[in-house]
Amino acid sequence: MNCYIFYRSIALSTQLRDYNSITRSAVGALLLSASRSTFEGVSSEIEFFLKSPNHTLSSRLAPNATHHSLPVVEYIFVFRLARCLLKIICFKGRGRTARAWKSKMSTNALIGGVIPSTDVVKRAARIGAEVKNIKLSGDLPDQTIAAINSLLLEHKVIFFRNQGHLNDAEHERFAARLGKLVPHPMLGPTKGMASLLELDSTRGGGRADVWHADGTFADAYPKILVLRAVVIPAFGGDTVWSNTAAAYLDLPPPLQGLAEDLWAVHSNVFDYAGIARVREVDKKHFDEVFTRTVFETEHPVVRVHPETGERALVLGALVKHFIGIRKYDGQQLFDLLQSYITAPENTVRWNWLEGDIALWDNRATQHYAVNDYGDQHRVVRRATIEGDVPLSVDGRSSVTRLKVTD
Ligand SMILES: O=C(O)CCC(=O)C(=O)O
Ligand SMILES: [Fe+2]
């Protein structure tokens, strides 16, 4: 109907060769169509004018005016129309934006069709989100597990508070929904469990205060870790994660090219004492347990994420040296590349409460357990999900060259 009026008014004005009227009619018709519900008074006025070709606007508005005064009246009216139109456009625009936003919310309201997007709260721009109002369990529907996996791919590490209902068995049952559970090759699982590993601050190896990705001494290192806070100190003891895909993107193109060509040897027999704050108990654990089997694996420094296709840096504390580069030069290069990973902008820091769960994508992150809680007790337990062998940007696979057990 509005189109018809619009067309009719333009046609009429054109016939009369009244170009001022053409503009006016166009404005009027637009205004009419835009304002039907909100500016009823104005629109009926215009509608009358447009539907009645025999009336001129001037004669309706000022039947007794002199010929000279008519254009002025018309201009005033057109000016008012234009002003009204502007207001309506702004008003409607806002309404439209609000409606578009609302409809986006209603179509995007559920992540994977199940998790309200309002329950996902980012904790830093480039990595980390807290997911609220979910009770994790091994019984969650497949759709919820798929949504959790997609949130993990997007945010790299996701946090869930208030999961105190999870015991060791339930923790593993939930983790097993995300992939195959695997024990640590040297440390093994907690008794009776498939993969569960306990890190206790009072025992050797209980403080992971170096930047690392888990298990990179092996080729198919873990893809996802599920960490549960069991005993948390009154202060300190946060964990920091970094986004290694963002770090790759931060490299200037010549360094990206260099990193893409580079391969590194990762080993569990790395310069542990040279990196971490080692206590006697940690040294003993490192020498007697952690290095019981010696691994050496070659990984590309840049791997292609098998699910997202992103390129991510594979470095961290377990790097022994770069292939084809002398140790001293390699150390400089390592420090340079690793500095992009540890840049605060690429990290998120989590302040634990007991019963929290953190899930991280070990293919696109590194992490660091901050050792700032002194002698306080801290215990976390971790379930481990099997990963795949990394691929370089040119499609070559990581390879374990050495695996020697005493
Ligand atoms: O203690 C932590 O917060 C993290 C420990 C760690 O590095 C791990 O569980 O892989
Ligand atoms: Fe770790």
C-alpha cells in the first residue's frame, strides 16, 4: 500500500513537472511508511495529501494565503517533514538495532543450542572465559559436551566454579566425555583411576612454576586437561594460561616464517634446575620419577590445530634445543619466541576457589602455576585426554626419536 502511494505520488508530481513536489512526495511517502504506528497524526495528514491529487499542500495548510506566501508555507512544511523523518529514522534505527540485537540474542542465545551466551563471561580479551550455571558430570547430554568443546576451542581455557560435587571418579567420568583418558607416561594415574594425576605442593613435582604445555616430550601429547581445585591456599596459587595461537599471530611476518620452518627437540630431561625454583624434594622427584623414561620428540615450532586450523606455537620449558641451531643462538631465539607467549596481553590468570574446574586446550596454550603461596598447602587433580600428533604448516608430523626406559 505504501509503495502504491509512493509510486502514485511520484507519478503525479512528475506529470505536473513539479519537482519540488516530487521530493516532497517522496519524503512524505517515506515518512508515511516509516511513521504509521508512531506518528499517527502526521501520517494521516500526509496520507490525505498524497491520496488527494486535487489538493495542494498549501491549500490545505493555508487556504487563505496569498500566492507569494504559499512557497514559504510549503518549505516550512517540508522542513518539518524532513525533521520528523530524521527523528523517525533515528528512532526506528534504534528500534531496529535493538530488535536486531534481540533477535541475534535469541538466535545466538544458546551456544550449541544449549548454553545461554549470557552464561559465558570472558575473563580476558584473548583467552579465557568462565561458564556459569552448569553442573559438570559424566551424564551431560552430548549437545552440552559439544557446546563445551566449542567454547574450549574458542576461549582456549574455560573455568567452572562450584563443582564441589565432583569426586575423583565423577571428575574422570566428565573428562572422559571429551576424549580418551590417558595416564601420565612416567607418573601414572592415582590408584584406581584411568588418568587422574595429583599435584600436591608439599610433594616433589607439585609446583608447576614454569611456562609449559603438558607432555610435549611425547609426539601425541595431551589435547585437553581438566584440572580440579581440591585444596586452595588462603592467598596466592593462581594459574596463568597463555594463548599460543594469538602469540603466533603477534609475530611479525618474517618471524612467523622463521618459526614455521623451525623444529625443536622437546624432552622430559630438560634443564629443570636451570628454570624452576627447585626444592630438594622436587629434584629427587625429577631425577627418580619424572625422567624414569627418557623421551626426545621433534615438534614443529608452529603446529596447525586439527580442529580450528589455527597456527599455534609449540614451545615451553620442555624444549631442549632447536634443530640445526647452536645452543646459545637457539636460547636467544627461544627467549624471543617464548616472550610472545608470555606477553601479559596473551594471558589470563585464574584465582582458584576450591571446587573450581579449569579445562584447557593444550594444543593452543601454555600455562604456569604461580608459586607465590609459600608453605601453604595446595592440591589440584588433573584428568588428561589423549592428543594427536602435531602437524607442521607443510603437513609434516612430529616424531619421537628417543624413548628409553631404565
Ligand atoms: O597447579 C596448577 O595450577 C597447574 C599444574 C599443571 O601444570 C598441570 O596440571 O598441568
Ligand atoms: Fe601443566
